[in-house]
Amino acid sequence: MYRKIESQFWTDPKVRILDPKEKLLFLYLITNPHSHVSGIYYLPLSTISHETGIEPHRVRRALTIFKDAHTVFYDEIAEVVWCRKMLRYQGINPSILVMVGKHLPTLHNSFLINEFLKEYHEHKIPYRHPVDTLSTGENTGSVSVAVDVSGNKQEKEKDKECEEKEKPRPFLSIPEFEEDQTKIQNRKQFLMEQAKKLGVDV
């Protein structure tokens, strides 16, 4: 594995103002064995400090300087680093974009993924955001919880059926009530006539 470093690197004003250890760290972030062609990848601070020999507090200080210069960003919660222009310098083609799309889901849903996609939006990287998620927030390394909404329609229909069954039967309307009363009166009169015929006092 190799990485391309432009010869103008050393004359770039953003690089020239860095002290020797900061320049070393900048080069390390582009060329270390854990790096990815996309420039965004998982890299714990402890690994950076161990492999470069730079003290952790100086690593943090340098990363802050890089962030202010808009060259390198770091998500401490997800432990993901993003060298902003690295993908452009390494070369972009369809196969690399597919590889990048498969790589992004391995980054623990870091908030840097969104920033990365905005930076390279014109290339339409084949990456799908998690659907229906709850996030802890942009700057804390998102933790997502998938929400299963399948079967909701069936549950609602079942609930509606139960409600319909539990509803009290409506009272008779006035015409229905009057019709029932007429039938009762007719039946009563018929029974009385039959009783008289049999000589029974009613």
C-alpha cells in the first residue's frame, strides 16, 4: 500500500507554519498503515501516540490546529480521523467510490461521515444513511437505534376491529321503536280476543 504526497506539500503555507512534530503527525495521518484511501478511517489516539512517539496531549493540540486550518478533523467518541482532501489527492474513480461506500459503515456512525459526504457530494458515493434512527447528537459520535415500523398497519386495523366489537349497540330509532310498539299492541289485542272466546276474563 502506498499514498501519494504532492511535492507542494512542503511549500503549502498551512504546513510551513507547523512545528516538526506537527508536520510528522500530518504526514503520519496520510501514510500510516491504518489509513484508508478515502482519508476517513478509525484511528485511536493511543495508536497515534504509540506509533509516532508524540505525547497524547501534543497529539490533541496538533489535531486542534489541523481542525482550525480545516485540513484534518477528529471524532474522539468514535475515534475516527478525516484528512479532508486526501481522497482528491489519491485519485477518484468508480471502483474507489464503491470501496469508499462499503468502508463508511465501519466507522461507528461517526458525525464525520456526513461532513465527508458533503465534501464529495458531486461524486455520489454509494452510501445509505441508517433509516429511522435516534442519534445522540452531531458532535458526540452518533449512536443509532433502528426503529422497526413493519406491521403497524395490521396492528392498527386489529385495534380498530376490537373497538368496533366493543362499541355498545345503538338504541332503536323513533320509527323502529314505533313499529315495535304497534306489533306489541296488535299481539296483545289478538291474545285478548282469543281469551274472550275461551271465556277467560282478562
